[in-house]
Amino acid sequence: MNTTDQDESRAAELYRIYRAHLETCPRRHVGILADCAAGTGLGRAVRNARRSADGGPARCGT
């Protein structure tokens, strides 16, 4: 599977959205005490988009 500029652009845009969320949300986002569902979902979306851009398979659970 070849990466495209669209895949890389999507990963970059999701990362910008995730970073903006982290700057404004006072909740925990990493580790066992994470309590922000939106932040967790955005983080997962960023990781999956990066995997897709790198040519690897996207995973749902990680």
C-alpha cells in the first residue's frame, strides 16, 4: 500500500486538532488514569492516521 499526500495531510490535521484539544482540556489524557474520552479518541485517530500514512494497517483498538 502506498502512502499519499492525502493520508499525510489527514494525519497532520488530526494531530493539530489533538494538540488544540490538549491545550484547552483540563482532564488527563495519558495512562491508566486517563479520563477524557474525546482526547483518547483523538489520540487513537492520530495514531491510526499515521499508521495509514506510513503504509501500515490501521488498528481499531490501539
